[in-house]
Amino acid sequence: MISHSRSELPNECCGLLLGRSRIERAVPMRSDPPAPDAYYMDPEQQIAVFTGMEASGEQLLGIYHSHPAGPLEPSGMDLQLAFHPDALYVIISLADAQHPEIGAYRLEEGQFSEVTICYI
């Protein structure tokens, strides 16, 4: 996720986190159009990934995106675009590109709540 975030600078990146009972893989998605302050997952790529996901028995467990120069906290736009209430929302902040930060959030009662994650 961090390398994907860096590769999309100065724009936001986005991707899907798939697995069965735990996150097993991150799928980088194209943002169409690319933008420094928003992401728009390519609909055709979404269809292809969701079709493959269902065929393999995987589930959508999370969605990630970057904040190229912004804070780790979700923005108002992030909240407006949170369409998957059961998904984990992961944000990568590159405000300090040498020391990126990762935060994870759950949608609860129309607001984001930060959760602790363990990652390698």
C-alpha cells in the first residue's frame, strides 16, 4: 500500500483489501480520473475484481487510499464515499513521505472510529 501510494504521487491512490477471514491481499486500483484530493475507482476494474473475488470465495474486507499531503484522519469526502459499512477503511498519509503513517477506521453510526490494526 505504501509503495502504491508513493507511485501515484502527487495524486491519491486507492485499492481493495481482500481475503476470507483476514486480509490476504491488497489489489491496487486505478483512479479515474487521477486527483490529488480524491479517488475514483475505475468502474470497469471494480467489476473485474469483484467478479474474480466472488469466484475465488474472497470477500471485500477493506478499502485503502492515500492522503498525499494531508493528515491521517478521514476527510468529509471520505465519509461521503464510505459505501461499505462492513469494510475496514485504511488511510496512508504521506504528509511526511519518508515516514508514512497508516490509520484504520470503521464506519459506526455514520461516523468513522479509529481501530488498531496489526500489520507487517
